[in-house]
Amino acid sequence: MRLLLPCPSSRCTAHALARLVNCASAVPGLHGVVLLGTFFFVAPLLAAQVAQAPLVAEKPAPDSPKLSDLERHKMKAAEELKEEEHQRILSVVPDFYTSYVQDAEPLSRALKFDLAIKSSFDPFSFVAAGLDAGISQAENNFPTYGQGAKGYGKRFGASFVDSFDGTVFGGWLFPVLLKQDPRYFRKGTGRFRSRLFYALIKTTVLCKDDNHRWAFNYSNILGNLAAGSISNLYYPAADRGLGLTFQRALVVTAEGAIGSVFAEFWPDVSSRLFHKRLVSSKFARPSRGEQAR
């Protein structure tokens, strides 16, 4: 008799939902209501995600003859993603959405979900929201939020919900619906200008679909617009409206492009500063130069 284990997605979902409810209950006023509203909107989608694979058997080896080609591809995708989920800049900042494998296996719906949840609830996400709220309060942005703990809580809630919604919609929901890959595929070679252009275009304009073809990045743009639209529920009246929604979406899109540029060149900078070997993946194919050695 083979032992059946709970699906990792179900454990991840339960943990994520618990943290989301705890976070919402700690945020005062309308911000907590919006966060809970987001939870109740996303919860049915999460339940459907988990229901697709409630139990899985102990996985055989990837090269097992009993596996079909589809199963091998899915297992390889899971292994590649597991490697990506350990990537951090300066050992702190998560770099989960960067792939060092140009021909990486496409992510299944479950893997896209796991990636979005892990990214959203990474401890650094709470640290970043806290820092953003502190700077916003120090500069007295959104003055109607007030000062003190209550004002800080509102700013923290707004910052965290912004990040959470952007990741859920742009990193999971729309990529699932449109069959697109939300990751950035690092180029890693070539001249500075070509790599810079690649980093900017392959984030804001283009992305890979689930068939390894480049396509217009609807997921990123629609995800940013969706997150910006929801933010009208909790930002002060003076900071709401259609124009500000598009403005926030453009700002987030630009920030994503800058993040991709950073992900593209950081391994090179880190290698020179700290004299470390360039970051690579065990799944990446060797370059022509490496093959010739």
C-alpha cells in the first residue's frame, strides 16, 4: 500500500489564508474590511485550486519509465520552481519570479498559485509594507489617515493590500486565465544595451505563454489595473478616480520594469562586488562557449 500525502498546495493554501485573516484582523477600519473582502473574493478560487488535486501519491523519480511525458514535464517544472523559490538578493529580498532557464518548463495553474502565495506572504513582504508605511507616515502622505498607530496601521494595510492584489491578479489569476507565464526569463549574456532593452521589453510589453511563445503581456497590465481599481476602495477620496487608477497602474508597471533590470544585472554586480560565482541554474543549458571547453 502506497502512502498518500496531502497536496502541498492545500497546506500552502491553509497557511496563507490563516495569515491573511490574521493580517486583516490586525488592520483597523476600512482597510481591514477591504483585506477581508479580498480574502472572500479569492477564497473560492483558492478552494477550486486545491480541489483539483486534494491528494497526491508519493512521487516517483523524474526518470521513472512509469511516468508519461506530461508527468515528466510537470515534475521538471516543479523542480525548477523549487529552485527559483530559494533565490534571494543579498540573501534577503525574494527573487522568486526570475528564471535563469530560458527554456524553462511552463508553470501549471497550481504552480502559478503556489508562486504567488509564497511571494505574497514571504516575510520580506511584511517588512517592505512596514517600511513603505513608515516613510509614508513620516512624509504625511494621505493626511486623512492621521498619525499614530492608527494612521500607521491604515498605511501598512494599504501598502500590503496593494502588493498582495498586484501579485494575485498579475502573477496568478490573469496568467492562469490567459495561459501566460508571469516570470522574467533572464538573458544573462550579450551587450549591456541589448540586455537592458530585453529586460524592459520582456516585462512591460512581452511575456512567454504556456507554449514558450512570446506574447503581449496582458497579464501584467490587467493585473496592475485590477489592483489599482481595488485600491479605490481604501485610499482617501482625494486619491481615487479613473485617472489615478491608471497612474498607479503605470507606476507599478514601471517599477516592475526596473525590477527586471535589477534582476538581469544584479548577478553580474554581485559577482564583482562579492567575488562570487555568477548565479545559474542546474537546469540551464550550457552556452556555446561552455560547451566548447
